[in-house]
Amino acid sequence: MSSFIDIINSPKPVLVDFFATWCGPCQMLAPILKEVKDELGENISIIKIDVDKNQPLAAQYQVRGVPTMMLFQNGKQLWRQSGVLSKQEIIKIIQNNS
């Protein structure tokens, strides 16, 4: 598996979902992100990071609450927000920032 740094250094946008298995809103976000991926296809990578299994990474990015989504491109963080957003809101954010 490639490292997180390799993944976010991609020239195409990478949406990172920091989540926890015990988090209700995180469970609600999962099918929304699948719809985003279905709509944007190869134009986006979406990866999920379990904060309980990746505590150093969560700490490095100062993830205090879950779900927290971050958008990266070429290694730069373009956007970040905690909470659940609708499919249309997420797609708009991706299109406006990448």
C-alpha cells in the first residue's frame, strides 16, 4: 500500500475522510462519498482513514472530531471541514478547489 504522502501528492484531487467505526455521522457519510466517487469517477481519489488505527496521522493533521474531510492535490491541503455534507456540496467543493 502506498504511503499517505504518496497518495496526497497525486496531481488529481484526493478527498480524505478521517472517520471512526463507532461514529454515527461517519456511517452516514460513507454512502454519500460512494455517490461522489460514482459521479466524479477517475477525476477524484477518495480514501478513508480510521483515526483509531492511524492515530499519529490523525494527530499530525490535528483531527479533533470525526468525520473530518480534507481535500489534497499535489500534496497541498486545499480544503478541510468536519461533519457530514451532501453529495452536491462535496462535489461543488471539489470542483471549486481543484
